[in-house]
Amino acid sequence: MKSLLEKVWFSLVVLTIFAYLLGYLNYINTYFVAILLVSTFIKGLLVIDYFMDLKQVQLRYRLIPIVWLLLVISLISIAYYLPQDSIS
């Protein structure tokens, strides 16, 4: 079990470093933002399943943080992809 948590932790670190490097190297465009949002969702799912230990509980208890995470990431993506002309 400990080795599985170490693998999950390592994948979280790799995804975080990937996101940091994209921002640091200014490789941000619409495609990379979509990739970052998907990787953020994956990282959230990993935290929910393994570090909050909700992998073994009933689906209805897992859905609460998953739906919240999906809502937040959806709102961020809508705000990012909303055209600038419609804000004025």
C-alpha cells in the first residue's frame, strides 16, 4: 500500500512540475490551458481517491468532492475561454 501512495505522490509531483514549467517558460496558449485543466482534474481525483481515502467508500460520498472539483474547473475554463469582447 505504501508503494502505491508513493507512486501517486510522485505522479502528483510530476504533474505539478509540468504545470510550473509551462507557466515559467510562457508556453501558455488555449491548448496548454486545456491540458493544465485536465491535469488539475486528474490531480484532484488522485487526492480524493488516495489521500482523502475515498477510493473504498460508496460512490455517493466520492461524488461530493468530485462534482465540486468538476464545477470549479468548469467555471475556470468558462472564465478563461470566454471572449474578451463580451465582458465590456
